[in-house]
Amino acid sequence: MEQAHPLTRPDGSPLRLLVVDDEVNIAELIAMALRYEGWHVSTAHTGSRAVAAAKEHRPDAVVLDIMLPDFDGMEVLRRIRSLDPDVPVLFLTARDAVEDRIAGLTAGGDDYVTKPFSLEEVVARLRALMRRAGARQEASSSVLTVGDLTLDEDSREVFRAGEEVPLTATEFELLRFLMRNPRRVLSKAQILDRVWNYDFGGQANVVELYISYLRKKIDAGRQPMIHTMRGAGYVLKPAP
């Protein structure tokens, strides 16, 4: 299944999500699905840890279980909303009573998913919440921006610090894939599959070759944005 273009923060970095559920397996399943979607995910398994994590990470959205071992999701919501009154919240609950829905939404929750749920449903609800909250969706704009680097998918123009950078068709596709996944380490296999549409290990050196081409054009004489993570792959992130 083709992965949807990720929602991002205005600077192109991944959206931050906090998943709160006392069932560790459920929290990790949701986190794994949303990391695949390109989100930066942290988890908490108690109300107190959830509030602490919200203070530390300032999430762009929260997936919040109603039933927690110390205090309930409604109290977590009140405390998180005191930090950020507008953060979208998706409630998880094993109960499906109308009174619970009304109570949750009245308390400020934005949407409601009843256990058992599908991961696809959680992802879809969150994407809808973030669109309503005004997050920029790359698919709706032809321009990708990471730091001082911009790429226009329609005109196929690339600029670094306002200076145009001419790229070949393959260099452009490679840079587009990197820019759609800022701060995310991408393996050679992932890059081969997405940019060259094939995957055979003997040709992984073609990725190294084109990364070196890109570096000469994007990073030459500037603070580097394309970084090698030894044994893992490559990552593009804003220059410090």
C-alpha cells in the first residue's frame, strides 16, 4: 500500500504525537503505525507520565485512553489543555456509551475511537484532526520546505538559501524523498525502492553515488543538511 504523504509542521519537521494507554502493547502498536506515517511519537502509560511527557515534548496531537491506572483521561486532558488549549485529542475507550462520548467531547476531546479499533481507523482519524487543526499537508502544496531548502514539485525548481540549485531528474527524485521525510533516517533499501523502484542489494552503491552528487550541489560551501548515519542510512535535516 502506498504510504500517504505525511502531515508536517510548518518547518517541514515531523508532527509530534503523544500516545497514552496503560496497555503497553496497544500504545506501541499505535506508535509503530504512526511512525510509519512519518510522525515523531512518544508514549506514556499513566496519567502522570502523560502530563510530564506533554510538558517535555509539546505534542501536536494526543491519543488518550480514558481508563488509566492513576487518574482518568478526562483529568489528563484538563492538565494537557492547561499547557496547550488547542492541542487535538483523540480519545480511546473500551466503552461505547452515548454519555461517555458526550462527556469526552464536552471536556474538550476532538474525536473518539472505541476499542477494539483498527490502526487504519486511528491513523485516518488523526490525519483528519490535524487537517482540521490546520497542519500543512504536503500533498496540498507543491512546495516542500526544510530549513533554507525548498523544492517545488510542480515547477521542479530547487533553491537553497534563495539560490537556485539545478538537479537532474534522478537527483530531484532523491531529494524529494529525503525532503518528504525530514529528520528521518532512510536506509539504502528504502531509497532504492522509492526512487529507483527496485530493490537489489548489489546496486546499493548507486544510492551512495547519487547522495554524493546531491551533497556537491546542496551542501557545497554551506552547512551540511544531508548526513550519513553509519550502518543505518541517510537523513536530511535543517542546518544548525
